[in-house]
Amino acid sequence: MAKQHVDGTRLRVWDADTLRGRMFVQFIALCYYEYLNEKVRAMKLELGGDADESGQKTKERIKLEKSLKSWLENTPIYLQLQWFDVIEGVKISSKLKSARWATETTTRDRLYLEKLGMTVEMI
């Protein structure tokens, strides 16, 4: 991840304290980016195998893992983050009705989040 992904091409600051703060935030973003990159590398190594912890995987699970692995190998990290940037959840409450919906998450998306250690709530 270079300057283009943390908005570092132009500094747009006028004093030293603001510059230090901006560079600190960019450093933290780079740390998170590298952490995610390492998690994705580890995920690629474990995906697509024939057995899991219990010793069995269904054909559908193997196919899904291979699909995810292919997507990971062909999609850079910043595009993976953009992909998940569009998922939104909405909750509307009124006296008449309460509704909740979300943009679509695919089974591949849920597997990706599960492998990263996130809990995936179906809305």
C-alpha cells in the first residue's frame, strides 16, 4: 500500500503538528493494512484443502473455498476493501411497522468474513 491508498500524495497541511498527526494516522492505516494483508495470506494457504478440523468437508464447501481463494488471488487488498464498503444495513422503525434490510452478502463474502474471525449476522 503506497501513498495512493492513504491519501498521502498531497499533504495539504500548514503546520508541523498537523503534519505529524496526518502522518501518524497514515502510519496506523498502514499497520492495519499490513495486518489484513497477512491474514489474507494465511487464509489463502488454508483454503481449498480437502479436510477441515472435523476431517470432512462437503463438495459445496470445497467449491466455495476454491472460489474464495481464486477471488483473493486475483483481487488486491484495496479492491477487497472497496467490495465490502458497499454493504449496508438499514433499520426503519415507526408506529405502524419496523423493517430491517441489508444489501446482499454472498456466501463467499460470509466465508471471507468468517475466516477473518468476524461474526456474520444474517439480517
